Amino acid sequence: MTLARLSISEAGSRLRAGSLTSVELTRAHLTLVRQLDPAYRAFVAVMENTALDEAAAADREFAAGVDRGPLQGIPVGIKDLIDTAGVTTSYGSRVFEGHVPAGDAAVARRLRDAGAVILGKLATYEFALVGPSFDLPAPPATNPWNVARITGGSSSGCAAAVAGGLLRTSIGTDTGGSVRSPAGYCGVVGLKPSLGRVGKDGVFPLSRTLDHVGTVSASVAEAALTLDVIADPGGDGARAASQLDRDIAGLRIAYARDWFASDPGVMPQMVRVMDAAASQLSLLGARIEEVSLPDYAVFEASASVILHAEALAAHSAPLRERSADYGRLAFQSLMSGVCLSEADVELARSVRSTLTEALQDRVFNRFDALLTANTLATAPAFSSFDGKRAVWTPMRTIPFNLTGHPALAVPAGFIGGLPAGMQIVGRPFGEATICRIGHAFEQATDHSTERPPAPMGGSYAQASF
Amino acid sequence: MKKDEAGIDESALLDRAAALGVNIPPDQRIPVLEGARRLSDACRLLRAFKDAEKKPSSSPT
């Protein structure tokens, strides 16, 4: 087995025992990237030299007895929407082609302070807006379960890299589901923390009040470890990894089944996957109760108006100066926002407050967590997208960007050989509880241990050490 | 003034874009209008939601 398949905690144990070096681990990941990424296109930049320097520095610190925590010496990837000092960061756009930030984003600084090895920058939909696009400097990332399928987005490279085994964890962003939906399509774990849990300085804004920094990881435990490193202190989310092994017996989980089960876009098999997941959580001792929530369409409408208004404001200068350099889909999405008035946006913000209070009243004053669908179908084929106009894929993610509740995407089964997943939502700053539920589910099932087939022209066996 | 079926005014949309210093190329106008129409529908839904919220709820007699 390649060393790159070791979980973060397994690798960490070996690094601390002296039976593995970070340089060896980093080289194993780099070998896989060289072999498999031509098919997955997860990386827009591989930082081989600096990664090996950082790995060597981690090894020197281990030898000196310096322990910076669970990500020390571990290769990680960062979405290309997040600034990294001295490394080209183009936000997935020709508009910023060749842009080299002078400083690190706050989250990148936390990773460096924790001794992580930054292996490279990962693909994103242009400015995290919409995709897949075929008129950008780099073609879109592919889904490791079937490279003719999309990853979802906008943290497309994060999901492709983790699902393809190139990384165990990565940092993405989520404004309407950009961590969770690609995690769902690619069969990995996506964690959108509470609004305000992880600093956003140095992240190119899509929507200043809906943007979140999150993780895409191979397992819930690795998502929790990553969160513990990047989170600002406070709440139980700062110690998510230490609470994973508490059982979930007696936890009260609301099940928002009517939010997705009758949607015309839902796959019937997805409803069965969700019902089976609810049953599994019940078998683990959780108390599941169906609840009725405010109309999903109202959440989506409020978020959509806010997102488009804030995105247009964030892009006013580059649109004025470089509009011809935007890809078609991003340009169309941004410009559709010019129809909004200040009164429209004020109305959307007012509804946002109402819905946030309603979710708190109906769910989180009575329940420990909420279970609902993530994407309503498996990953569509690239052939469903012509790149000339946006195609919307149904999901249930954006309400929690609106309300700021933490939400965890966890693999829950397969439909026709493609991953299907669920979403567990928690109280504000309740990341530890949703990670505990997701971890218990993961331990009781084998969905997260399933691996995609090797792409044509590459194989894991070739990459073995 | 051209109006599409959802009542979005294409000329006004182009004027607003021009006020931002942005020209919407002819081959992108229909997709932009479609997006604007979705946002207009969203605003209509939000207004209906607020109106329903303001109405006093009926109570059983």
C-alpha cells in the first residue's frame, strides 16, 4: 500500500515513532500526484520543492521533540481561492492569471504554524461561482469515481484530490455548498463550520456574509483534526477530534425528509439511501424524529439574492477593467445580479433573519442535530454541460450558509457505482457533535472506505512503496 | 423597451450594466436575462413569504 493511503493519525503515529519521515510521506503523495493527477486535474499547482523543504523542517522538529499537533508533517492542499504567499493564486480565473499574493491567507498561516506540508493549490470553479467551465486556463477537475462525471464545485480540486487518494485532507470554501456538494459527488467528507469559526482573511470573497472556509477530507476524523487546526478558538468545535469516540446513544436528531423526498429532482434511490442512513443512526441509539421546516425554496431565494448582490459588489472593479477575461458562466452569473435593487437585498436579509430564528426554534431548541440530504442526485456527466449557460444541480446545502449552522457531508452509500451522501447539521459552534455523529455512522458502515477504480493510464499498484 | 415574459426589462438591465462600466456582449444577453429572471422570481417569492408572515394567523374558534 502506498504511504499516501495512511490516515493522518496513522501517519502521525509513525512520524512520532520515527518509523516514517515527512519527506518519505510527501514523496509518496507527490508520486501519486504525478501518476494520477493528469486524469483528475485536481491540482493547478504542485509545490514540490517548497513541500519537500517543509517536510524536511517537520522531520527536524520531530527529531528535536517539537510537536505542533496532528497536521505536523502531513501533506495538505489548498483551494486556489485562498492566498498563499509567493505562490500563484489565480482564483480559477484568467482575470488573475499570474497573480502572486504577498501574504498568506489566515487559514494558510494556521496550517504553516501547525507544521503542515502544503503540497499544492487545488482547482476551483472560477471565483467559486459556477461550473464546470471549459473556457478557462485549466480544464475542470474530474470525478475519480468516473472521470466522465463532474466533481461538483466549487471546491472541485479538493474533492478530486481526496477522493483520488492524492491527499487525506484539504482546505476549501463553501458559500452555497462548495465544500459539501463536491464531497457528496466524490464520496468524501466535507465540513462547513459555523459562520465565523474559521477566519476568511486572504480568501477571495464570493459573498461576504455567506462565505465559509471548510475542509474536504478522507474521513470524519481527518476533517475534525483539520478543523481543530484551522478553527478560531471557542465553542466545542475547537476540540472536535477529541470527542469523536463518545457514543451517540440518546442524541436527538431531527430528520428533514420532506425537504427533499418529494423534490422532482431527487433520485428515488437517494431517498432510500437517506432513509437507510436515518435507520442506521437509530440503530446506533440516536432518537430520530421527522420534522417539517420552512419551505426550502424560501431559503434558496434569500441566499441567492444575497449571494448575487454581494458577488457583484466584490467584482465591480475587475468587471469594469477586465470583463472580457471572465469565463462565460462566471460573467453571466455576476451580471444577472444587476437586476437587484437595494430593497430586494434588504428584503432577502430580513427573510434570512426570520429563517435563522425559525430553524433555531423548530430544530435546535429541541434537537442536537438535523439530518437531511446533501446532493439530490449522483454526479452528472460532463456531457450534461455545454459551458455556454449554467445548469443547476439540486442540493440542500445553501440554507446553512444563510443561517450559519455547521454542516457535515458524509458518504452514505452508492447509486449505480457513484457515491451518494447525507448532511448532518449542528447547533452554532456545535461542530464536535456533528463530527461525533458522522464518525459513529462511518464506523458502523463501510461507505467511506470504498475507493474509486484507478483511472486509465494510472494505478495505485504502480505507486506502491 | 423590451420586456421578457417574466417582466425583466432588457434595456434597463443593459443600462445598469453600462452604469457599472460593463458591456454585456450580445451572445451572453439571453443567459444573463435568464439569471436575472430567476432572481426576480426569488424576490417575488420573498415578498410573498413576508406578506404571509404579516397576515394574522387564524385561530380555531
